[in-house]
Amino acid sequence: MRNILGLVRSESELVDCRVPVGLLIAKCRLYPNGISGHLPWSDSVANFSSNMSRITMLRDPRDVIVSWFHYVDMEARRHPFARFGTINYKDYEGDERMGLIIENICPLFDGYLPWLDEDITVLRYEDVLDKPEEALAPVAEAVDISLDVLVERSKFRGGKTFRKGVAGEWRHEFSGDHLRRFNQLYRHIMEAWGYGRDT
């Protein structure tokens, strides 16, 4: 999202943003013209950003879990995304780590639900991949940047967070047990975020 909006890392300050979800301290970047980060809803962030154009990008929660599963390997034990609550995922591997992530990060996804009730432009990652012009048109209007520029910036170029940048990786990484447990815990998230239950 930072790349799409043309935010320049050198012009930002990295700060801790305490959010009331699972003892997580999220990092956000403060730019001259706004903030950016993986930020569940909180009073402070909602109030701070109330006069800004607010945009959130959602991704299939199953793929978020897979991304998190692999991201843990790249981070130090103290990194917020290497742990959640009292669990340090670096202590686990394979199916056990995947199962623990599925079992425990539902409250984090719940933390994003209130944003959907705010005045906010919502994108889905998969739509930006499949039909960028249509998906990014509301963003171009909200931030007054040319749609052509946004589409060009949205082209996947790899990066630290996304290993492949493709949708549907969960199909190759979830076991049958993982998928059953996910469907039990995350039905409300899938519905609220507009994703079908592809079993």
C-alpha cells in the first residue's frame, strides 16, 4: 500500500502504536502527509486519522496466516510478528506453528472489523492483482493521484513481506485439519471482509 500511494520510506518516522489486541505493539510509519501500518482499529489511530483519506487493504485471511507463518522465520524473536500474546512462533515449526497461528490470531483479525464501519476506502489485495484499474479507481479519487500511476505502482515487485505476491497459497499450505479449524474460527471474518468460504 505504501508503494501504491508513493510514500517514501526516507521521509517517515517508525513509531510504536499500542493497539488493544493480543498484547501486540504494532509499528506504523509517520509521513508528512499521513500514517501507514498494519493497524487494527483503536480510538487513538481513528481519532488521529479522522481528517485523512483512509484506505485499508484486506487480504484473504488464509493467505495472511500463511504469510505470517513464513515471515516468522525472517524476524528476530523479539519482533512483534514473531510472537502474539505469550506465544513465540519461532519455538514451533511446520503444522504445529501453522495450527497455533490459526488458533490464536483471530482476535487480531477482529481488531480490523471496526475500520469497516469508518469512512474508509476498502481494497482487497486479490482485486488489485486481478483487476487493478477497477480496484484502484476509488483510491485515485480519494487521494487525487492518477489511476495510471497507481496501477503502475501496484505491479508486484517482490519484497520482504510477500514471498510470491500470489493469491491462494493457503491451498498448498493448509492441511485438512487447518482448514476445518480456520472455517470454525473465521467464518465471521470471511463474511465481513467479503470472501467466500472456498473449502
